[in-house]
Amino acid sequence: MSRKLWDRIALAVELYPCDMLFVHRDAEKQPLSKRNEEIRRAVAMARKNAMIPRYVPVIPVRMTEAWLLFDEMMIRLAAGNPSGTAKVTLPAHDRWDQAPDPKHVLHQALRDATEFQGRRLNRFQPTTEAKRLADLISDYSPLRQLTAFQELEQMVSRELPNLGIELGPASAR
């Protein structure tokens, strides 16, 4: 299987036909402009061999997991222990996208929230529960203070009218 971004884009559209494609690349110390250009070139290459729809780059500063570090209650729910009282350490709101390893921070928060010990903790799968967490969160508005999230929201808002979807006054940003 090819690991080239343009091959993954073409395969994604083949397996999951869509009207708008979200292409994810973590910035990981690269300038946003460099990641945007990387995605633009990959989409152009993929379009040589496949019908690629409109796309929106998704470029978190570190990792997408950083965008899941804001709702302690949902972390407890994803961990299966919504009434738990164990301390769950999360970065302050102005540091969500600055954690050196957000995936580790999120996985540790999920482990702590379970309040499991021993074998039960060893069997706990934080990767699975992190995916569940993304499904559980219904309000991502706290992320609007992050520049990368603001840019994503603006790009989506610009592309939706091209698909015949108009944002109402309450949805417009």
C-alpha cells in the first residue's frame, strides 16, 4: 500500500465517496502555509487519476488529539466513568494546542478518568476511547479561540455555499 498523501486521498474518495473531503495533516512544527501547500499539491496529483471533490485542509498545530483536551466531563464519559472523582489533568485553555504530545496527554487523561488499577487499567484501550470521545463531544465552540480551528471553520464556511449549503445567521462565522 502506498504511503503517499495523494494515493491516500484517491483511495479515501474511492472507498468513501463524498461531496467535500477533509484532508488532515498535523502541522508538527511546520508552518501552516507549508502544510497547506503540501495538501494542495497532493490533491492536484490525486486529481490526475481520480475524481476528487472540493476539499478542506485540517491542520492542527500539533495533533488532532489537542482538539479533544477541553471537556473533562466528556473525557470521563468516554472513559466509562462519568461520575468519577479522580483528578484528570488537562492543559489550560490557552495551552490546548501547545502540549508537546497531546496524544499522550489525552490517553493519560482517559486512563486517569477510568479510576482503574492493575489488570483493568492494562486492558483499557485509550485509542478506542479517544475516538469515542470525538463522537461524544457535541459542542466544539471552545476551540474557536485556537487559530488553527478558526481557519478550519472559515474554510468550511467558504466551501459550503459551493455545495449549495447556505449558512443561516446563527451558523455564520
